[in-house]
Amino acid sequence: MRIIIIILAIFLVTILASSDRSAETAGDKDIQKYVLKVEGDTIYYKWGESEGAISVGNLSNYDTSRVGVEHDFILVSNLDTLTIKPDSLPVNLLFVLGKDTIVETVLFLDYESEEREELKAKEGRLKLLREYSKFGKTPGENIPQFYYADSKDTNLIKLKELYNLDSVAGHGDEIEKIINLMKWVHNIVRHDGNSPNPTPTPTPTNALDIISVCKKENRGANCRLMATILNEVYLAMGFPSRHITCLPFDKEDTDCHVINMVYSESLKKWLNMDPSFEAYFMDKDSNILGINEIRQKMIADEKLILNEEINWNGQPRSEDTHLSYMSKNLFRFSCPLGSGFGYESNDSQADWVYLNPTGYDSDKINTTDTLGTSDNKFFKHYTDNDELFWAKP
């Protein structure tokens, strides 16, 4: 009777220290050992709806098989049953045949280095959010009040009529209209995160020109331009709105994400809308959240749900991927002081407000950087006062 011992190794528990073939293969990886006794030459496996048999005699050194995390991975022999719970990352099953030791077959449950690095990065991002979880109450005497264009603005009326936004919004309640308008922007221009502003750059930068240039050049737009379109669409329909740049901790990290906050009169709060990915966050009771609420729930490790339609240009985007991405880019925020048609291309003056958590760039709080020329000034106002930044319209 032949007894084959199968060792399954999974990350971040103990380090394999034996000197046999399994130690040579595992190297310095953190692992946990499980043992399955097998009589004969066949191992049966089940993973979700997939099941089959592994013929030990047909295995060669380092044969691998990809396994995800959606289901437990179960191995069965005529002597034993073993259940592995991958839990948090997709893994690779690595088969290794031994010859000179009692360990004739070693099966490692391993994970790809890129995914391991992503897990570490996500943990680091959440750690930073928790270290800088609070905002201050420094009075913002130097910061002007946010303002929003009236829907009667000539350019906003043109945008509304040209694209029949009343029909786009539909006849549902306020929340349905807000979501429908976001979905329309998601589909009117495809998202291209690597794309700079369309060439020639729309001047002024506004919804009408962005859509026109993207269609003419058959190209996509980055998240900033998509959020600009949605911001002006909301304003045209009478919804106070701002486009928000969600920034990371690292000032040298040029990867940020721009989304929208739109005010719901029925709920008396800001809601988050992301036209790049047709996405919005909800709590466990399916209530749509504002950007500040999302950050707080990440810090508290509370349940966050994304709408089922979330996608990138029609391709599914996983909830884990989006949560991980946003955990990096919800550290600090910025947005224009004024929300209106073509605001960013104002020839005379542009004001932006930056919200930093307590303890981050403390010397900047309640100060203003002045950039540009005497004819074209750009002001950056800094605050740690979240109540001021998220003030209701």
C-alpha cells in the first residue's frame, strides 16, 4: 500500500523549515502545512462547480493550476478529506514530486507576487487612512464660499436641450434621475485613463466641447473630463454638483481619481457618482453614500457595496479592485470653488480648495498659494475643516 502525503502551503502563517524537497521549493515563503493521506494514485478535487481527479502518476515537477477565492478548494482521497479556504487572494496550486523522502508529492497553495504586493499595498493604504482618520475644525476665514451655477445659465440650457437631458433623466424619483444622468455620461464618452485632454484641448473645457472633440476624434476622455461633463449635466438639470479630485497620501503619486458629488434634496446630503466606471457606493442597507461617508466606513472596516453595473467601458470591474483603488485615493481631496460651465478655463481667476486630514501638511492649513500671472491667477486654498468642505449648497 502506498501512502502519499500531500502538503498544501498557504501564505502568511508559518515558515517551512524542513530540509527535504518541499523546503527547497518553498524557499522563504510564509506557509501553513496541511496533510492529506492518499492510498493509490488518484486525488479527487472540487472547487465550486468544477470537479475532477488528479492522477499522481501523471504529475511532473512544478505542474501548476490556477485557483480563485470564490469557493473553498476541496481534496478527497479514499482515506481523507481536506478543505482549504483561500479567503483573500487567488492562488496557484503547485505540484512537486519528491523521490528520496517519504514525501512523495507536495502540493503548494501559492499566490502570485503581484497580488501579494497589491494586498500589502491595500493594507498600507487603509493604515494611512486610519492614521489620518480625523479632520479639524480650523475656521476658514480665508476661504471663500462654494457657489454653483444656475440652471438658467445660457450654456447649461444649450447642453440640456442639445442632448434632451429631461428625457435622459427619465420620470422616476430624484435618485433615479441622478443615476440615469451618470449612466448617460458613462456611455456618451468612453473612459481612457491614459488619455490627456483631447487635442486640440477644448477651450473652454466644458461638456459641449469635450463630447464634441471626443466624438470627432473617436477617442476617450480621462476621469477629470468625464467628471466635468457630469458636473455640468447635473447643474443643467438643477442639481448642485461639484467634481472632486480624490488624492493619495503621496504627493509624488500622479495617479488620482476624479468623481462627482451631487446634492440630493430628498436625502439632504451629498451622493457620490463615478461616471468613469458607472459606479456608486452603498452601505449594507443599500443607501447611496457620500464621499466622506465612504472614507469613514473604510476606516471603520464597515461593509461597503458597489452597484452591480460597475464596469470599465463595458468590461466587468470587480468590487475588490475598485475598493482597493479608492482606498488609495480617498486620503485627501480638492475641488474648484466655483461649479459652473467651463469653470476651469476661466481666463482671469481660478480658485481651488484642498481638504487635508489633521496632521497632514499642517503648516498649509488656512493658507493660500497664489500661482499664475497678474492676468490669470490660480489660487489654492487649504483647509482641514471637513464641515466647510462638504458644506451643503
